[in-house]
Amino acid sequence: MKAVILAAGISARLRPLTDNTPKCLLKVGAKSILERTIDNLIANEINDVIVVTGYLKEMIEDFLQKKISKIKLYIYL
């Protein structure tokens, strides 16, 4: 099974928190929203993940390449 994560928005309503960080990388407790989402997908045996990026895409790509190794990952702009 495949999953699509839309991580492309600017999240203007969360400013100033999102001035330098995309919403999906904001921490909730010890983990970012994106990390929590991917952990839940893995726990439900979903191993193919497509992430659609936009705003601050380089930060999202760097995070995914460093942190996520248990899934087949596709990143699109």
C-alpha cells in the first residue's frame, strides 16, 4: 500500500513558527509532525510513501534523507 503526504503549504496562520520551518517539521513533544506521521504509516505496514513538498522543500528533503530509512520514499515538488 502507498501513502501520500502533502507537505507543501506555507502555513501562514502559524507564523512566526513557520517563518523558518515548514509546518510538518514543527515539533510536537519530542518528534516532528512529519516524523509522527511516518512512524504511524510504518506501524500500519505502509512502506511506500510519496511526499509532496513546496515551501522550504530543502529542509523537508534533508530531514527525510537523514531520519527515514525504513520506507521507500518518493519526494516531489
